[in-house]
Amino acid sequence: MTSPARHLFRLLRWGRILARHGALRGIERDPLTPAPVRRLARLARFGARVPKRPAYADAFEAIGPAAIKFGQTLATRPDLVGEHAAADLLRLQDALPPVPFARIEPVLAASFEKPLDALFASIEPEAVAAASIAQVHRAVTSDGRAVAVKVLRPGIEREFAAAIETYEWAAAQVEAMGGELARLRPRLVVETFKRWTARELDLRREAASASELAEGMAAEPGFVVPAIDWPRTAGRVLTLEWIDGIKLSDRKALIAGGHDPAALAALLVRAFLRQAISEGFFHADLHQGNLFALPDGRIAAIDFGIMGRIDRQARVWLAEILYGLIVGDYRRVAEIHFEAQYVPAHHNVAEFATALRAVGEPMRGLPVKEISVGHMLDSLFAITRDFDMPTQPHLLLLQKTMVMVEGVATSLDPDINMWETAEPYVREWLRGELGPEAALADRIRTNLDTLARLPTLLRRIETHFPAPGAAPPPPPLREIQVVRVGGGWRYAIVALLAAASGGGVIWLLS
């Protein structure tokens, strides 16, 4: 197990890089930042040339691959890092120099029980794309099909394991301080990041996500998920159908290729709505670099490492919340928040409805096309602090993806009306989910499911109330020792010694 001293050294080294990019200024100025965290930020900044404008994305790129991925996680948490920082972190596109093929080829050879020439007729040594975790090479299979081969970078698992361990340790320390940091649940942020990377570091799980998404999108033929080549896929290698298309980021090339940008924008919005609302399983990294227009007008997506999942009840609540904000039914929106237990019960429903009115009324009377989905959600989550709302990672990931999709759609068609595009689909879905027939069917199904679950429920009760001598259930998060400092002078001595030793090593290395 890594010692606290090593965790502190890593944090000070990373903090130094963040400070040089101005990325610690918000932590220092936030009055809700605990004093020990503020002092560590100042120590990390000591002697650094701090730019006037923070460059959060550049700072995470300078730290390394694990930090790039963690920065993408923080981009979904404007409540934690602030709206400006979250918007800047969305620039993290994962583009890094590729690893030489001489180091990639042994990874490929070790991943399969067969020789490479039995699986591939050829593999291009030059990577067509390179990210923090893996890079992609074009290849031709032994049966003549063009495929994309995604391969993990050598040693990336060890690097991520070390970084995540330090993230977990640091999150446990700041969450133990209580107050606002405890409400923001930093340990849950790290746990979410850990789950994401677990999927991305095992490419079989990414392949399974792509396969599941393809099944869910069968009813939307305009949205294409590349087929997985399972015999040529392993834990460190993912092989899938090669996509020949134009990136949605290249609007001029799209027009030159005969595509209608407005039609592509509408198709993208409908496809995302089907994923998020109908299926509850959505591609959560739909930036322009991951989307291609095919010659026949369809849209293809790649990179299925980050996926979001929302259960049916949460989707119904979210749809009702958005609808209530648009029509001005703030009381119902407030009630939904309490029913979903997003707001603790000790708060007042009427007061929360008034706070929601402050979010919704400025938008009333505006043309529908001037109401941004992303801005609406940003305003909604901005009031969470006043009402002690615990963060909901699945909803924040959805918010980030909605903002991303809105940005891509607007770049394709600046005049797109997001609400008019989405309204017919959302209306039909809500009618099917909230109509009397659906309510009756839900009640029958719920009652039958409850009867079927009775034996399991009894066993779960026994699990939570075990017989004498039985082992208790394991905790959801692993135990991390929290460093306790009795007085301010002790903290100052420890911090100064850590800063001096860390600064000396950094100075020697530089």
C-alpha cells in the first residue's frame, strides 16, 4: 500500500503543474474551501508564474494521461469545479503523440493465442488516432475486411492504478473535513472515474458497451455503431468495423460531400434522445471527433469507453422536470425533486419552488430557439448548494452530454431549434410512460415483481440483520486512513516539510 508521504509528494507535484497554469486560483479564492486545502494550494503555487487566465485543460494535459481522463470526469461536475473550469475541461479531446509501433506490436502478439498473420493480412504501423489510454491502427483482416484496431498503451494500467490510488486517498482526506466538501461527495467522483477507466482499460467491456448500444439503436437506422470483430478482440485489443466518413467537425467538407448539415444535426439530436430517454443507455462522449457522416447521410459514432445509464424512474423524473420548467409549473418540479429524494426532506417544498421560479422565469417569453438546454440545466444545478442536494453523478453525466450534443448540433445548424426537434419525440415518450394505460400496466407489473421478489427480500433482510456470529456486509467504498492533525502548528510543520522536500526534488529534476 502506498504511504501517505508518497501521496502527498504526488499531490504537490501535480499541484505545482496546476499552479503554473493558474488552475488553483479558484480553490484559493473559494470561501468554502477548507483552510488546510487552501494552504496546500498556496504552497504548491509558491514561486510559480501564474497566468491571468486559468488554463485547466492544458494543466491536465501537462500532468499526463490519467489526469486527462480525470479532467474529463471533472468536466461533468460544474457544481464541484465551477462552470468556467467545467467548460474549459470539455476541451480535453485525448489527443496525444502515438507510441511507436515497435512497442505496440508485442501487445498485439501477446493478446491472442494465434499468430498475428493468421488474424490480420496487414496492419499499418502509423496510428490514425492516439489518445491517453489507447491508439488506433488501420488493418486488413485475413479475410479481406478493413478494420480499426484499438490497442492499449504499454504500461498504462500501472500508471492509472497509481494515480487512482492517490485520487482516492486525497478524496478521503477532504471529505472527512465535512461541510460543503462532504456534500459534493469527492469520493464518489473518484469512484465514478474508477468505473469509467475500468471499462476503458478492459477493451472487451468497451466492445460490450458498443454491442449493447447497437441493439438499443436498432430502431434508429440513421445512427450507426460499428460492428465488433469479437475473434480479434481481447482485454488489450479492440477490433471493429472501419468507418469511412467525414468528421462532423469539418462543416465545409460535409457540404462539399453533398451532406445537409441541418439534417445531420436533427438526426444527432433524435439519436441522442432515443439513447438517453427511451433506452436509458447513452454514449456519453459525443464530441465532434467521435462522430462521422457516412456517404448515405447516416451518422456513425466511435469510442464507447464512456457510457451513461439512467433507470426508467429517473428518466421520467427528468422529463417532467424539464417540461415543468418550460411551462412554469414550478410547484410540480419541486415536488418531483422531493419525491426523487434529490432534496432532503427537512427543506420546504414551497421555498424550493420559489428558487426554481428564479431559474425558469428569466426564460419565459423568450423564443424557443433561444432557450439552451445546457444553460437551463446549469441554472438548475446551481441551486443545489442552497438546498443540500447530494450530487447525482448519472444526471450530471447526462447534463454534460446534452451540452455536448447541443454544441455539435449548433455547429452544424446555427438555426436549429432544439426544442422543436425534440418535442415530438419527447411528447410521445411521455404519453406512453405517463398515460393511464402505462400507469395500469406499471401497477400490475410492479405488484407481480414484488411477489416474485419476496424470497429475495427476506434473504436481504437477513443479510442486513445477520444472525449472531454471521459476517456483516462489506462497505461500498474501501477504507482509507484519514490523516488527523491536532493543531494548526502541527499542520504547518508537516506542510512546510512536505513542500520543502517536494520542492527540492522538483528543483533537482528540473
